[in-house]
Amino acid sequence: MSHQIREQPEARVIGRQPPAPELPPADDTTTTTPDPTTGTTTDPTTGTTTGTTTEGLDTTTGTSSTTDGATETATTDEEPCVSDDRAIKLGRLVNPKDGTVLENAIVVVHGDRISQVTTDEDEIPCGAQIIDWTAYTGLPGLVDAHTHFAYQTDQEPNTTAWERRNWLHQNAPLVLVEEARKAALATLKKGVTTTIDKGAGNLEYAVVTVRNEINAGKIPGPRIFHAWKGIWWYDGITLGFIKSWIDQQVLHGADLLKIWADGCSDKTLDCVPSFTLEELTTAVDHAHSLGKRIAIHAYHADTAKLAILAGADSIEHPEGLEETDFFDMIDKDVVYVPTIAHNEYYGQNLELFGYPPELVP
């Protein structure tokens, strides 16, 4: 059983889908219908989504995998017509743009795109396969704004998750990639059609491999935007090297940038800022000059405040923020990615990660 590891605070080092385009500007709309889930997403950095999730639809055979759903073909009294379209009948369909719910909705899928949403059965294309999911409510394709598909373990007995991840990287990278494939499929089955992978360190090959296989239609999974390796602080780093490091990652195909801006201890969970405001501002400005968004990992409130002042597009995990910080985020259009269940997950799996019981209050 695949077990996706949540992000380790001080790390330095979840059908067919159409090819992923460049990460769109915040005010553009990207539409994706990965198999077996169809959905649309708006600005994946913020996690806002629109569209229809039709989990369980086999887009290869055009049949529904639900046990109580039914399929048929739309016909007329004239000669039979042939169509590759599918018409999915839903009891309700949620429209996240305005919060309305459409009763007795019909979602028409042409190829790998939603071509029409209607309530009029006369608008179903002749010859289309009809999938009866009127017992269900259609939801938008969801966006997970913080994933790490390369953080995997095969749960070898008597090992911790972090130890096993590193062992797989050094000794069995193909196994690590296979665990990442399982995590991607599990993520899709939860209705998540788009993910933003926030850096993989030296394990970036696992994310890139899975991303490419999904885009090529070789395996089912969500659309993956990735930050390649990510950037971390080390003694002697310069402003020039920060810019060069960003250039390298963009040349490697990074959809966005990621900086680990503070260091944390596993044993105490204490975190301290690693980068100065000048260094973070340099990174943000250079990423934006290349047309890329940049996310800053900032557990500690002091680090988060620096990231906000630097103008990051998103800050990841921060705790201890004050009300004024959120007003600053609004002014600077900084997205808050709280990863709410992050530490709770660690607390529920102390033995798996090798953390001492006293970490849980």
C-alpha cells in the first residue's frame, strides 16, 4: 500500500490526461479533464477550481465503473448516428463560481473536454453514450496546492518513513517512482484533478517521471505543476547564485519556484529564518522577471513575515501569524497555503516518522 509522506520541515534535499500547459497567469482559466476525472481549474496556485468531477468514468471504454449507474446510447427515430460524445446525467451539479446548484444537470464530454452543460435532454448529441449518475452530485475538480509526490516509503518494517525514502532514493529509485505513481492515482481518486508539487530536492526525477507519464496518457493521475528541486540556504550563498539557481530550475522546466526559507528541528519543531529579506526579495523579483510564481516555505511566523514583505506568491505552512499579517497578504496578493492537517498527520503517525511522543501536546 502506497503511503504518501507529508513534507518534512527541514527537508533540503498523491486515465489519460492532456499535456499540461505552462502555468497560466492568475486571471486566466485552465481547463483540464484528466481520466478518469473531468474537471476545470482556475488559478491552480490559489487552489480555486471550477468544473465537474466524474470519478469512476472509464474514458477508454466509455463506461461507468459505478455499480449502480447505467449507460445507454442517445438515438433518434431516423437512421442510427455515431458519436464519441458522452452525456453524464447528474442529480445535481455544483457551480463554484456563484455557489448555485443545478438540478438534473447533463454534462456532455467531447474527447477529453467538457463541451456543454445543460438540463435539456434534447441537447444531448445523437449517438452519445448516456451515463446515468442521477443518484450523485457533481463536484468541481479539486486542486491540492501543496504536494510532495517524491516523499514516499514502501513501509519496509523497522524503518521510519524518512529513512526509507532516502534509502529508496539511493538504492531503489525505480521503487520510489512506483510509489509516487500510486500516490498520484490515490490523489486522483479523491477527486483532485490538479496538484502543485512544491519541490522535491534531489528526488525531482520521481515527480518529473510521473508528471510526464500522466501527460503522455501512460498512467492515470492529476495534472502536476512542479517546482523541480527547490532552493534552500547554505553557508556562503550569494544574491548572484540565487538568481543563477532560479535560472537553472526554469531551464529544467520548473512551472514555479520554491524556497525553503527556514530550518526546523525534528526533535523540537523549533524553526529559525534561513534567508534575509534582501535575499528573499531578490529571489521573488527574479522569478517574476522570468514569468514564474514563487512559493516560500515558512513555518516560523518571523520567516512568514519576511516572505510577505518580499512579495511571495504564496507562503506555505506558517503558524503564529497576526491579524496585521493577513492584511499585508491581501495588499500584496500573497496566497496563504496553511496545510492545515500537516502537523496533525505527523502526530497521528509518530512511529512511522520516528518522532518522539512528547512532540504531541
